[in-house]
Amino acid sequence: MKYIVIMAFVLTTLNAIAQQPTYKWEDELCLYEGTYDTKKVTKAQLKACYRLALQNDFDINTSPMVFKPEDIQSRLQPEKLEEEFSTKNEALKKLIVPQTPFWKGFKAAKLKEQQQRYAFNRAAFKAYKDVNALKEYQSKNEAAQRYTTILLAGGNTLLEEWKELRKKMAARNGDPDRITREYEARLASPERLNYAFVDVMTFGWFNSANEGIELAADIYPQELVNKEWKKLFIKTKTIHCDEP
């Protein structure tokens, strides 16, 4: 009888150990290992949460980089944005996370941010070639709304805003005289309206509209995300860290 009890205990212990596999992950400096309960979370779900919470796998990175009029023809590649969004949006939608309020909410917030980032960059790509495309994009940022009105007006309204924008840029720059000289040279150019459009579009509208995007990180700060990540494990430990 005693033998049977011991064997039952051993089998129970072995079963418990079998239910507690480990998962390894890393950040910029350290490698970690966590033990988890397969009855509560799967390895696939842990991998999904890691990609969602601790990596940037689903960020939309393709955006227009325009700093002078000629860039509009040579540097705009909106097809890359379409390809990136299609791939990452589909992957994020298919991501299977634990069905808890936090992880479901965090994924939904990431999807919303991703969609808004795509719509914003798509509008920017189109607007550099046709300013009327700004009419299709409704930014929640008041400054961006103001820049939209100015860009659509064009002419002297645009030139006046350009002048004020360049003053602000010079005040923030380590070499304000260079910014002023550059502005004066471009103002004297027959292409001054094109230079004005690019500056106001890039340093005015784009920067402001970017601030209007609703970030998942604003709702779910990293400290909270890290806390919820560790809740997925029974215990965690640091294996090693590189020197910073």
C-alpha cells in the first residue's frame, strides 16, 4: 500500500512537471526564461504575446520622406506601404492571444493604431502629389487641421505660413543662420511655392497629424504590458545580461 502511495505521488509530481514547460525570450540586454502552465496558456500564445508586447513586428514603418520638391518624384513609393500594411495587418488579425480582457484589449488597440498609421501615411503619400487628397483625411489634431486649410489655400497664405514655420525651425536649430539663409535662397527661387509646400507639408502637417494617431502605448503603457506579460508565467528568471 505504501509503495502504491509513493508511486502515485511520483506520478503526480512528474505530471505536474510535464505541465510546466519553459519559454525563453530576450530584450536589448538580457535573456530570460519563464515557466508556464499549459492549462492556462500555450506556447503559441506566449510567442504571440511576445511579438505583440515586446517586439515591433506589427508597426507600420513605411512613410514618405520628402524634404525638397524633387523628392516627390524620386522618393515616394506608396506601393511599399500597401504591401507592408497588407502583410502586417493580416498577421496581426490572425494572432491568437490569451482570451483575457487585457490581451484582447491590447490587440484591439494595436489593430486600431496600425489602421490609423496606414491611413495617415497613405494620405500623406497621395497629398504630396495632389494636395486635394488632404480633404479625404480627417486628423484629430487641431494643428494638422489648420495646416490642411493652409495647404489647400496655397499662394500667399502658404508663403506666410512657410515664413513663420521657418522662423520656428531656426529658433530650434543649432545653426539658425543656415536655416534662414536656406529659406531666403528658396524664397527668391521661381520654385518658392513648391519649397513652401514641401516644408509646410513635412514639418507642419505631417508632424502634427502624426501626433493625432491613437497609440496603443498611450492606453497600455509599457510598465503595465510588462506586468501582464509576467503574469503569463508561474515564475521567471534572468539567464544572463550583456553589459550596457
